[in-house]
Amino acid sequence: MLDDGSVQDVVLVTQLPSDSWFEGFALRPNGKILASRLDEPELYTFNAEDPDSTPELLHNFEEEANGLINLCPIPGGNDEYLILSGVVDLVNIEFEHFIVWRVSLSPDDSSPPKVTKVTEIQDTGFCIGIIAISDRVMLIPDSFKNCIWRLDIQTGQVALLVADDTMKAASGEGDYFGLNRVRVTDEYLWFTNTSAGMLCRIPIERVQDDASVGIRTLGSVQVVTDDIPHCDGLALSRDQTTVFTCSYTDGFIWKVSIDPSTGKGTTSVVMRNLASPTAVELVYVNDKPKLFIVCCGEIEMSWFVQDGSNPWGEVANINEAVTVTVITQEETIETI
């Protein structure tokens, strides 16, 4: 049970290869999880409801990438996804050669994925994610150029959507990453700033009369909270009154409760002692919210300092064959 008493159950779902770093994942129509690995160009799927199932490697993008940065479902697609790959140097914190791929999966995984190269993204900094606005328009947050790009996958054209000082990395030692996660609703574009410890939102509107635009901003950035240092992951409830994010250095899961009248958030730690959580995803199964948390295993980077007292460390270092931990927890949200 979490500190606020709202969790019904916490379950260890599966263990992926040790010494690996997973960032992107999505719930598939067949109930399985699709997960992308950052430190290798590998795409996995596994059954989140069967702890005895073995994660299956679906595809390796090694011919043009050495890491998969993130992924997103294609709206209206039937088990179809966009995968963002790159050439990744985690030791020196360098990222380049970004490519967007379209991946079509079979419902029972009986046939290999159909993988199509969509476009290469040029003249950017660190493309840290990909978020679908429509089946044509994607948003690409850029953590090094402090902005969000609009990508038209039909033409390959990249244009600036928004740039703001709240997207810049903090100026302290080891503060490498600013803008990180992005989520979009009909009313707001939500984003986190990892090193500044901020959750922000921007008023937007959907553009119905131009399929190449998708959305446009309507106002300035609103800071919801600035007390979630080293935050990673961003999950938003349907009613936009609850946000979950995590601290990959301290092993926290934060719950940000947002006052609809002011747009300001109150932050509480609802779970501790996880092994480097790097992503969270809130999905609704039969209208019941379920929070998935991905935790890394053995990560040895000079800039990635973990709490040595973390009791999950023993789990995260079992052996070479297992251990990026994936946890699912069911979170009760009063207003959905």
C-alpha cells in the first residue's frame, strides 16, 4: 500500500534483461506491453498479466541505430506504433541520427513485425520522445534545444511548435536534461523538466481544418509544480487532476494533485525504494486505472548516481540474464 493508502495491489510483472535501460512502452490491444530499450536498439513485448511469461524480442534496429529512445501508438492504427531510434552514447551523453519507424504488429505475434522507415529528423538537439497528435502529426520534445517540434510524418517536415525557458536544463553540475516527457489532451500540452524538477502545461487547441498542423498553442507556459527533482515519466489521469511521475535517482513515485480552479499542484511521495524508475504509464482497463512503472537494472554511468541503500538493488542485480524490473500497480483515483 502506498503512503496515501490508495493502491489496491502492487505486482512484479516481469523481468527483462539485466544491465538494460527501458524508456518507452505502451499497452497493446491484446493486453501485452510493448517496450523499447534505450541502451540497445531492441523492441520487446511481454504479457503483463502473466509473471511466468518470457519477454519476446520482436525486432532489432541495429543496422541504423544503437538505441530506441521512445515509442507511441498511432491513433486509429491497429496495433501500429512509431518508434524513435538514434545513435546513443550514454556515457558521454551524446545523441544523434534520429529516425522515426512505423511498426505494425500481428495480434498474436505469430508473424514478424512489419517495419518501415518513415523519416530521418535533421538539425535537432536531443529528440527525447515522440507523441502522436493524429495519425499524421507527431510532437518531438528536444531536451537540448529546449523546444518541442511538430513532425508531419506524411511529408517529413519538422517545424517549431513552442520553445520556452521552462524547458531549459538547470545550471547545476550534472543537470544535463531539461525538457523530457510530454502528454497532450484537448485542452493542454503537459511537459516535465527533469533537472529543474518542474511540471508545466500550455493551453492548446486542436486544429481541425489543417491536418498538417494538428494543434496550436493558445497561451504561455503555466508552472504546475517545481518540486519534483530528477523527474522522469509522466502519466495523466483522464480528468487531468492527477499526474504521476518518478525520480530515477531516488526511487520515488510522485503523485501531483492538481487544483482545477488554479492549475497548481500539490506533490506527495506515494511510493519509495524502487530501483531507478524511468517511465510510468497510466492506462484504463475496463474503466479501471492501472499504473505501470518501468525500473532499470544495473546502470553504471558517472552521471547516474543511485541511492546505494535502495532495497530493490538486490532484485535489480540478480544476474546477467534478468532484471530490468517492470511493476504494475493499480491506483485508485477518486475522480476519473
